[in-house]
Amino acid sequence: MAALRGTLAGEVDTSERRRAEYSSDASNYRVVPAAVVFPRGDEDVAIALEFARDHGLPVTARGAGTSVAGNAIGSGLVLDFSRHMNRIVAIDPAARVATVQPGVVLSELQRAARPHGLRFGPDPSTQNRCTLGGMIGNNACGPRAVAWGRTSDTVRALRVLDGTGTERTLAAGLSAVPGLAEFSRANLAVLRTDLGRFDRQASGYGLEHLLPERGASAAKAFVGSEGTCGLLLDATVELVGVPAATVLTVLGYPDIATAADDVAAVLACAPIAVEGIDARLVDVVRAHRGLVPDLPRGGGWLFVETAGETTADALAVAQRLCRTAGAMDTRIVTDPGTAAALWRIRADGAGLAGRTPDGQPAWPGWEDAAVPPARLGAYLRDFAALTRDHGVDGLLYGHIGDGCIHVRLDLPITDAPRRFRAFLLDAAELVVRHGGSLSGEHGDGRARSELLSVMYSPAVLDVFAGYKALFDPGAVLNPGVLVAPRPIDADLRLAGLPRVRPSNGYAFAEDGGDVGVAVHRCVGVGKCRADGGFMCPSYLATRDEKDSTRGRARILQEVVRGALPWSSEAVAESLDLCLSCRACQKDCPAGVDMATYKSETLYRRYRHRLRPIDHYSLGWLPRWLSVAARLPRVVNALAGRAALRRAGLRAAGMDPRRNVPRLAQRSFRRIWRDMDEGALLAESSYAPEEPTAAGGSGEVMLWIDTFTDAFDPEIALAAARLLTTLGYRVRIPERRVCCGLTWISTGQLDGARARLRATLTALDEHVRSGGLVVGLEPSCTAVLRGDLTELLPDDPRAAPTAAAVRTLAEFLAEQPTWRPPTRTGQSVVVQPHCHQHAILGFDIDRQLLASMGVRVTEIIGCCGLAGNFGMQAGHYDISVAVAENGLLPALRAAGEDAILLADGFSCRTQAAALAGRQARHIAQFLSGR
């Protein structure tokens, strides 16, 4: 590979870690490549292909890696187009076309086209990370294909390198490929009778587009070839006009099969989207996300979007739909926010369907079969019987208007691959009996290519082989897919995985106490690669698969299968830039919890071994602060001397560019010791109210975390004053206790458990009497609400204590007579703490601020400091880059008059260090301080 590396402008990575990251895409399969190539342009693609041909290596093209059928994995060179070849070359609004490189993410094209009133028609649920190259490879569709067609319907021209390294421009007509016109004429009978029988017949090659009556388009026929015929260099695609107005109608039916029976009546109203969702999937969304918008009565629903020149026009169509459809109940939604919330149920389906309702892992082996819409109801009933017969289960959703159904099933891949194979063969025969297609939009890949012999005659398969040979006579491009396929039960990622029990670390209760099951929650849907949000802040800064939740999960999957040791440098590299922000625990549709996996990994690697110095300096920080708080003037003076500060930080394994936060002159515990209730009330701007304590107690325990105590005692004072004015007697733990957060984040789980046991002892009497515990620091509060029960699953005090913990906003919201002060017109920039977003939730804080009348700018994303992460040596630049994705631009845009609210100590520290802005806690804001 050294010769290839020396000739490319892009990168060639043969590291163990990188090859593992690219071994599975979003599929059930695992094929470790020889190298991953990141081409910077056309010349790099040509050089890589020539090198592969010379060395007998296959070549596989990859976009965002969201292919669920094993379409984008291979044993040779994997070319990732998403890193560098991701430019929108041109948009021509007059001609309504765009020219793009293969690595362009669909949502980026949509943003660029929107100012012109245009958009790309197909819109799969992965549109905020899938690439146009991948969409062309799989002939992607999405919910609005019923109106705007599939990707093949949009393609004008494709510039590709075929398997011989020859550049070809495919467009209308067949002359660009020698022999293609003759091939088409020789096979007219097969092309007319076996292919293109209905819109979602996606399995095999789309050679119906070669027919003269279908436009004889080499470009359209190439779409859906899954990288087996050429490597895309750029594409010219058609755009459509954005509807002036849309309305969402939800139709309720007894079940999803009955909903499918009604599709003809629905299509008669010319909708632009028709999606079906089963009640059990809605239940899973509700359990995972909380409340979902109200749905009409039913056990299955159709989401139908209608469009018009005005809202009134779209509404009129929706009302006609309600009258003519056979639904048992209906709801018309005109509010865009509510409509978006309903569509999110569908968008999250791919990940949330990764678990059956009883919590079993579910896999995409039979993910997107399609039948003609008129046959869909009957197919669904037969499919339900088939799954019962085979003892498998899954959650249904999909493009009902096109006859395409998505389902992930708890297939016995791990322990019974023969049963897995038997089910797929029976499922293939069933869909063929209904005149359908093995795949409706995701392609065949390794998951279904062998099954093409069930769907097609030998004559059709010979035509497929002849078509590929015109482009790739040496079978260099993505071998084992479509033509000469690999067996469907070969290279299964999950087959034969051993059970991996926790090593006295986390309980992994939701995964049956199996670390392997936990890390295999990642099914690769790639939401961690999407722009915006809290998840994977380091990926948003680096755009490197290594720094995505999925990339890290792939490495840990290699560990639990025994291919890598826990102590591997590949594992250390993979987890190094994980901020332990925990956003993936909430935002990943599959519920991957990388912060927990990182702690478990560090625990296994360093248990009974010497640790990095920062594990002692930062991991034991509460210990050092308890000493330093006794000598705050001395410590602050030493930290204020630049040379001493830099030397001390280096010695402690921290970045010398960091500031050291100043200790308060008196810790909160010392102030509290000298303060009585009368003094609290005297300094309060509120009048006392009658006590309304939950649980029948007039006392509330204020959890005093290490950071608030040592650095920001005024926050705890503000909270204590506020609680006292409500009529509560405020208590704090009698002795200094700690939640163990810094021990957890550095994987020192034995130490964390010891501190949590001491915490339970300190809180037990109060909790048993029915009292609540109010936390001020979100990360510490989240530990008490989440990690506590996972790290101490057998302690009977853990669950009641976790249930008694509240944030300040949650506690106030439970007080029926309390009203917040009015701050009408005040501009506020809010930085939610990542752990609050992930574990505690920010909705109540959001509602509280809205009730105060303030103008809120809410930062969506991590501050970048994330506890010990931003302080550790080697993380400073990434920490700043993460802050530039949310915090810093928001502060620059807000101006000096806006108040910055940040409950998290890390967030306040980062804002002060990088922007010179002092932030307030919600307790201070409520008290006017």
C-alpha cells in the first residue's frame, strides 16, 4: 500500500482501527478491507482503481456507510467519497438541475437548493447523512417517491469510471458504453417481461431503463447497480419545486394491513407522501422519546401529506381524503411543529426498530421488501403468519403508497444461522408469490443477492451478468453483490459471538448483562454523522468516522468478538476523543451509550494497573478540591502565576493553555455552617409560601456537588433561598459526599461505587421519609438518576434514591402555587448541559423560561469542555473546535446584553475561558442575581 499512498493526494489508511471501522456499514455483515482510501478528486479515484486492478484487489465505493444490505463493504479497497469529494459543483435554477460529487450529503443539497424554491425529490429518512453517491448506488426513494419518484427518475447524467478505468459519461441513449445498444436489443424480451413490473422492483439491475419505450437511458439503468459497474465521479440530477403549502393527515385503522388495503382510495387524492406505521412502533417511540403527538384511534396509521398552492388548497385535499378514505378515525395537522414531531416517529423508525417490543435485538436481514400496492394488505397478513411460524418478531413501518415495507426482525443470527437462512428463503418465496421484490429501495447487497435466483429466472440472471461484464469485465467492482453473489449466511458479523459479562463494572441491565449485546446495539444507521444536535461533538469537529459513535462501536464490536484486546491501541485511539457527553444515549435511535462503554473499557484496561497521570489529577479531583478549598487564597495565587500554572498543568497531564478556575474564598459548606434560615429569607427577593412538599415532607435535600461547593457557592445559596421561600426547610448532606462522576469518566468504577455507597448512606434517611433531593450540577444529578442504579444494581437503596432526585426546574414545576418572576423582553442564551439533554431532559427548563417571557436562543450542541475531556493534554484544539459548532457562534451573535444561562460548571468554564463571558445558573437567574 505504500506505493498507492505515495501517488495519491488523498489518504490511504491500513491501520487495524480504520479497517475495523469500515468493515460493516449498516448491515449484518463483516468484511474487513485491506485499506480505506479517501480520494480527493477524480485522479485519485483512477489511481486507486488502477492499483487495485494491478494487485488483484476488489474496489468498493462508500458514501456515509448507511447501506443496510452490506452493499458498501469489501475485502480490498474501500473508497470513502464523503470526506473530500463532497462538493456541490453547480445548481442551475432555470434548468432545475444540480451537479454534485458523490460525497455530497442530501441535506446539504436540499439547503443549497432551497433559496431557489427547489429540492431533490427522493428523501430517505437518513437524508441528513446519506450521500448522493450512495443514493444513486441503491436507487434510494423515501416517503415522497410516490410523488417525485426514485433516484433513478431524477438522473440526467452520470460521469463514472468503469471497471477498466475508462471514464464514461452516461446520459440518455446507450452509445456511451460499447455494446450496450446491441445488448439491449438482444434481450428485449427479458427486459420487457421480467423487469420494471412495478415502481419498487429494486432487486437486481434496473435494466428496464434500457428499453426504447422507457427512454433508453444508460444513466438511469446504472442507478441501483450498487457500485458493481462503475465508480461515480459526479452526477447531474433534476430538482423539483418545493410545494407552497403542505398539510399532514393521519388516518387510523384497526391494523397496518387494513391500512394497506385502503391505499387505492388514498392515492386517488394525489398525495405527495403516504407512510404507514404500526402501533407497536409508536409504543416503542413513546417509551424511548417520551410523549408523542396525539394520533387518531387505531392500531395502524397512514401519514398522508397533501400539497397545494395555499394552505387552504392543501387542507381541502386533506378534508376530501378524510371523507373518501376508509379510516376509522382521522386527524388533520396544519401546525408545522406538530407535523414535524409526527414525521420524527417515522424518521427514527430504522434505529428504534432495532429492538423488538420485548427488548430483543432486531436486525435488517429482511428489511425493505416490496409488492405492488394492491397486494400489500394480503402480503402483510401472510408475512405476519410467516414470522409466527418462524418464531421471529419485528416492528413494521414503510412506504405504503409504494408497497414497500420496512421491518427489522429478531433473526437468530448469533446462535442459529441456519434458521436465519431458512427464514430468508421462505420470505423470498412469499414476496415472489405476491409479485413483489426482495428489495424495495435499499438494494440487494450481501443480504439478498443470493436470493435473486428465487425472484428471477436463470435467463434474467444471465442478463444481469452480461450487463455487469460490459462495464466490469474483470469483476473488480464490489464482487459478491448482484452477480456471482456471496451466500446470504456468509460473513455474518453476529454469528457465534461469545457472551461478554461485565467485569464488576456497569450492570448492562437492559442488555441482559452482556457487554457484547450492548455494543452491538449499534446497527450502523449513522445518525451520529448527522449535522447539528448534541450527538458526537468530536465527529462534528473532525468529520472522521473514527470519532462517530458508530465508528467507536465498530471497534468495540471487534473487541467483544475477540479480534482486538481491550488494551489495544486501536481501542485507545477510537475512544480518545469521546467526550462522554452521553448524547448518544438519547439521540442514537438504537440507544448506544458510548460514555458507559468508554468507562467500562477504561476500567478493564487499567484495573490494578498504573493509570495515566490525568486519571489521578482529574479523576480524583474532588479529593484535591477538598484540600484546596481550605487554602483558597494560596491556591488561587499559585494558579495565577502563568509559569507555575503551565508547569503544574503539564505535570498533571493537562493542557497548559487551559486556565485554572478560581476557588471561592469560602466553600458553600463553610458558608452554610454559619447561616440560618432567617438569614436566607432576609436576602431573598421572594415572599415565603406555604410548603407543598412532595412525599409529605417539609424538608428538601440540596445536593451539594464538589464543583458548586468549591467554585460557585453563590449558586447553591440562590437555590437554598428560593427553596426556603417556598416554605421548605433546606438540608444538605451532613458530611461531604460525592457522586463519583470524575471516577466514572476515567473508568475508576470501584472508586465510583464506593462514593455512591457513601452517598446512599448520606441520603437514605431523607429519601425513606419521602423527601426529594434537588441537584444543581446537571452531570452530578444525572449520575444520581442514571449511573447509580447501573453501578449499584443490588443495593436496595439505589432505585428509590434515583427516583427522588430532581433538577431545580423539575422541583419547581411540581409546586402548584409557585410562579417564576417575569423577565419579559430579556434576551437569554441557554447552553443545556449534555448530560441534562441526555439523562434528565431539558423540556421543563425550556417551559420555565418561556413562562418568564424571555427571548431564548438555545444552543444545540456540546460546549466542548465536557468535564475532564477539554482539560486533558491533547484535547484542547478539539475542545475549541466543538465550541465553534455551537457555543461560540451563539455568543458572538447574541451580543453583550444577552444573559448566558448554563447550569453546567464545564459549560460556564468554557464560556469564560474562550469567550470571556460569565454565565449564570438558573437558580441565580430566578433570584435576580
